[in-house]
Amino acid sequence: MNPKLFSRRYALKSMACGFGYLALAGLAAERAFGVNVNPLAPKVPHFKPHARRVVFIFMQGGPSHVDTFDHKPLLEKNDGKMMGFDDARALANTGARGTSQRVLKSPWAFARHGQSGRWVSELFPEMAKHVDDLCFIHSMQTEGVAHGPATLFLHCGSTTFIRPSMGSWVTYGLGTENENLPGFVTIAPSTGNGGARNYGNAFLPPVFQGTAIGKAGLPANELLIRNLGNKSASPEQQRRQFELFREMNAEQLKQNPGDAELEAVINSYEVAWRMQNNAPGVLDLAKEAPATLAMYGVNEKETDGFGRQCLMARRLCESGVRYVQINYGDNTANPAWDQHSNLPKHADHARAVDKPVAALLTDLKQRGLLEDTIVWWGGEFGRTPYAEKNGTGRDHNPGGFTVWLAGGGVKAGFALGETDEFGHLAVKDKVHMHDLHATILNQLGLDHEKLTYTFDGRPFRLTDVSGHLVKEILA
């Protein structure tokens, strides 16, 4: 080697860049972005969209549809009677389908609301005021009779295999509308029943994974993005460090011109820096007017936590985040709405979420955001119309349950499908979870059959090899 071509200055410079490049190269190996410099840059959808973003309000544990939105008078008429039911849980546990169970009426009265006359129980007096903006699907079906598999299926379209979450698919397909923020945010996610896989990217490039704000069970004032701040260095010191790192990366680009993967990884550091300087302002609820805070129930004992989550979701929507998930749950063995016994506990959960969810609908609508935002409310499954083990609660029911949508081009004041006369199984206009996923993607301008990613030689998609568009609910 000619020593004139390898000076001491050049050696030190190369090694300095090399230290930074070690981590950079490792990340680049995982991120196959094709030719886009910024993988989160806005992308052209497959066709003209009706919505630009999604807010998914996840009710962890499975709220009972027959106690909330699916009115079944025969439950009260036959309360206490032993009747035969086709029991999915019994089939999974014992192999026997038909079982004799005690019919359990709802503890809460139902009434019709709005011009559409939709039934809502007294659990949700505030949401009931918005029925003319809602689109109910009363005939949902899903996979999995336990929380873990059903929750994974809800988020990822699979009960067992590791697959990208829906928010990751959406940001992969559309990118983000704000280069200073993540494209996919999940607020207060649970660590159980799928945990990080529920907002994970799986085999999609890591930039498409969800960014978690806090976690279930933490106080509302701890809803923060981890490691966003750096208390060990002043803003000026951080800026100088970032500029140095940027110069080192630029040197690597000079030596590797046209390396799209390297450019994408460097861009991810740029996004992280911009997020560090912009996200705190977006998450600062102190900037909201007192009337807005009161509307969401902030600083009220029963609604403060979930009210802050819903208000934060609205701020993230305004700021261009593509997919926002709000999680109502906890990290206990029996998550939130999972009342196998003590069904009246549903009332506590309803009081916590009713006012904040209604406020979010009001706020999005008055700001002109609801028309191009899909709001999706629901759990991983419903609950049985009979008492579990002849007790005081209801078991899991994946065979028939209710979710509702609002905004984003779906019919308002509308209801699709029916469960049987007891609310046990979907019997009319059945909608599978794959169908719901396909329909939400459609409203975002994405064809669920074309939104694919090839991994290990096989193309994958959110809806696997199933799913169809539920045209009946589209405006």
C-alpha cells in the first residue's frame, strides 16, 4: 500500500466514521426500502381515498354487545331459563358443541336514540347522543376464543404467526403526513395478549412499527414517548452532536453513492431528531382551552386517564399522524372488559370511556376532521348471552358481536347485520374481521389485495387470502 494514500489523518477520519457506521450498517441490513430516500414520505394510494387517517379505540377484553348496542328483548323474557347454545368455548375445551346454559338478562335498560332510532343501553348516555354519526356492524365474527389469539387477530390478521399490525400496514402503504412525527402511534398499549406485536412491524422494515406512548396501567401524566428527551445534555450540545453525526453519515454517503438503504437509515435518524423537537409540543395538553379539557373529562376522577388519551389522539390527528390507536385496558390477567363474573363491573369501564369518546367525536366533527378520519370502536370479541358457569358474568363470544365506525365515508346513522334473537351468533350480513380490515383499508385508498410485501419468497398481506369489501356500509 502506498503510504501517501493512507495518511494518519485519513486513518483517524475513517475509523471515526466507522464507529458510527457499525450501528448504521446493522440497521441498514434490516431495512429494505427500495429506492425511496424517506420510507415514511407520503405515498400515492391505489385509488382516491375517502379518509386520510384512522383512530382505533380499542376496548380490551371484549365489551358485551348485548349490554351496550345490541338490544335483545328475549334475554329479559327468558332470564334464568336453561337453554341450549352452540358454545364455541366448550367446543375448544371439550369438543362438545351444544351446551345448556342459563340465560342472563342485561342489568341495563336500552332506549332508541337520534333520528336513526339506534338502540343504546344506559351504559353510554354520551355516545348515545352521536348515534346519527355512527355506523354499527352487529354481525361481526372473528378468530380465537381466548384473548391472546383474538387480540392478535384483531391487530394483525393472524391468531398465532407473527404478522405486521394494521397500523404498520397503513403506514407502509401511505407513509405519514408529517415528517416530524411517527406515522403510527399507540397510546397506553398493554404488555399482555400480544403485547408489542399488536403494534409491531414483524417482517416489514422497522420504520413502520408503532411508536408507543406510555403503557397500560400507568398514571395519565406518564403518557410519554420513552427516551424522547435527553436531560444529560443541553439543547445546544444535542444539536452539535446531531450535526457531527450528520457529517459522519454524509461522509459514508459519499463513499457509497446511490445506496438507498443507507440513505433511508440516515433519514430515520433525521426523523428521530425532528420528532424530539416537535413531539413534546403535540403531546402537551396544557395548551388546550379549559372548556376542551372539561369536555373530555380531564381532571375528573373517573375520566381523566382516558380523557387525556382521547384528547392526545385528536392532537396527533391534527398533526398528521396516519394511524392512532387509543387503548382502554390494563396489564392484569383479566383485561378491562373481561367480566366472567361480576358483570356490573362493565358500568365502571363505561363511565371511564363514555364521555371521552363522545368528546372525541364532537371535537373531530367541529374541527372538520371527522369527514376524513375513520373512527373505529370495538374489542377483540363480544360476550355470551348466558351466564358463564351459571354465575354472574359472561364468557367470550367470537361468533357474533358489535363494533361501530364513524367518519371516513361510511354511512352515518346506519346499522348492518344481526345476531340471532339472543345475541349469540351472527346470522345476517356476517362481517369477518378480515372484511372489516379490507373495508377500512379501502376507505384509505388501499386495495387489500394489492397492499402486499414479499418475505421469504412469499407475498403477504393484512387480510391473508381472505377478506372482502363491505360495500353496504359505504356512503
